[in-house]
Amino acid sequence: QVQLVESGGGSVQAGGSLRLSCVVSGKTSFGSLCMGWIRQAPGKEREGVAAIGEDGSTVYADSVKGRFTISEDKAKNTLYLQMNSLKPEDTAMYYCAAVHGEVTGIQGLGLEWFLRNTGSWGQGTQVTVSS
């Protein structure tokens, strides 16, 4: 059992920045989770944004590479997503998600693998970017 609680969403103008946080709690150790961020815009399918493996390896969607950075603080059981140079097309509900198990080499597995294997989700935090 694990609970994920996101925060940090909001409304910004294009070019602005936001940092999302996700606090993880529950019986499952944070270190035994592969964490990531998923987003869903109205009328669109869910999209993997970024994920981080147990070994610190990361993978990003092409649409956010160079603008978003995923990181985690295991001492605080917290996952982050630093979002810079935001664009209107980044507008979506952002969800923190976890794959249960120690995952290494997430680049080779990819975000589609992460989406298919998520076992826990947060409630989401809204990000709105205006032009």
C-alpha cells in the first residue's frame, strides 16, 4: 500500500516555470518504487512525461526534453518535476505514479512500459499555461 499526494500545480504564462512535488507514504518503501509523472489533457490520452529508476536513471517524453527535470529526495520520500519554459500545450492534469519494484535502466524500458505497469497513482494537480 502506498499513497501519493501531488502539489505545486497552478496557472502560469507561457515561458514560466512550476515545480511539482509528490509525497509518498505508506508501507511500501520509497526506495522500492520506480516513480514518474503522467499527464492527461482534456480529450486526450494519458501521456508519460518522465520517470526515474531506482538507480537514478531517467527518461523523458520528447515533448519535454530539455525543459523538464525529474528528481527525487529519498530522505523526504518526495518526487519532483521541475518544469521550465512552459508552453500552452503543457496544460494538463499531472499525476504522480509508481511502478512497484526496483527498476534500473528506465531509459531502455521507456515511458510506455512505465504507463503499462503503474500500480499507484496520486489524485493529480492541474497545470494551466496561457499564451
